[in-house]
Amino acid sequence: EAQVTQNPRYLITVTGKKLTVTCSQNMNHEYMSWYRQDPGLGLRQIYYSMNVEVTDKGDVPEGYKVSRKEKRNFPLILESPSPNQTSLYFCASSRRAGTGASYEQYFGPGTRLTVT
Amino acid sequence: RKEVEQDPGPFNVPEGATVAFNCTYSNSASQSFFWYRQDCRKEPKLLMSVYSSGNEDGRFTAQLNRASQYISLLIRDSKLSDSATYLCVVNSPTSGTYKYIFGTGTRLKVLA
């Protein structure tokens, strides 16, 4: 089954304790992206990756890191989480991006993060 | 002005009603357009892409108006199961590449 998986689905942590949210897709997609969703603000892009070893900042990258060592995986790293990073996080992938073509994005189930 | 704007709603409609949402975008060079559906606290899922000529999928019709820079979604014969948030997504050129820009969503409640 074609899918995007994220782990963990729920996480409660404390300020400053490094954490990683994993994302994996089995569709051989080139493009992967991380979003956060907050009430009233919609989905905002954190980082994206056009392909292996190619990553770039989205609209809200501060406090996050990513890596793309393999095509299927795109982990999101919070080196020192803070309460303002409490949010619902989605990973997404698509065949390609960076062009105007209509490629559907497939989303993972989301990770609900609470930082106290 | 936001790059992609939607009326947040909620739109409360009775079962069987026809309801329409609009979404405006600011970048006239935008190339592709989508409607996604998101159920509460779940991941967004593609409802339909929006083509220049307009397209229909069952009870759902999507249209694009490039001159006025908006897309629309029409839902006929609303079902209780249509209750969700509908996200408008526009693929727009930004800093030499194209990026997906999301609207904040329009919430629909279909009432029995």
C-alpha cells in the first residue's frame, strides 16, 4: 500500500530535550516536505527536499533541522524544543515539485507534539 | 494580502443542499490548483485537482477563473459525511521554483 508514515504519532516532551520525528514514504517520490498546522494559521511549510541530499528552508524553519540521506526518509529534528513548537506536524511527499505541474501530495497521519 | 485566501466559515448547511466555496490567490503566475479535504486532526487528502476547463467528480465540481484569480468548489446534494475542512492549495512560483501554498481552509458542517 502506498503510504507516508510518521513516528511517533503523539509526543509530550520538555523544553530543551532533543527529539526526532521520522517520516518515510514507499512511493519512490523525489519531493518530501514538513509542515506544521496551528489553529487559524493553516499549514505552514518548515523544510522541503527536492531529492536526496537537497534540502531547503520553507516559511518557518527556525528551530528545526532536516536531512535527506535516503530517498524514502526525511526526519525532522528539534535540537532544543520550545513551547512555541507545540503543534500538529505533517510530512508529505510527491513525485516531483519545483515545477508548475499538478502532482498530488500524499500526507502522513500527523504527529501531535506538546512541549512543556 | 495572503497568497491564498479562503473564507474560514463554518458553512452550516442542511443535508441535500448545494454549497460553494471560493479561494483567491495573489500570484497570477500560479500553475496548478487543488482542493484537499481534511477531517478533524487527520491528514489532508486530495479531493480533486482543478483544471483550466473545469472538472467534475460525482457531486463535486471544481472551476478555475484565471482572470479573477480564484478557484471554486461546488458540492451538490450534501451528505453528512461531507462535513470537513476544505483546503485550497496553489502551486506558485517563488524564488525560482514552485511551491505549494495552502489556504487556511473552509469548514463545512452538513446538518441532518
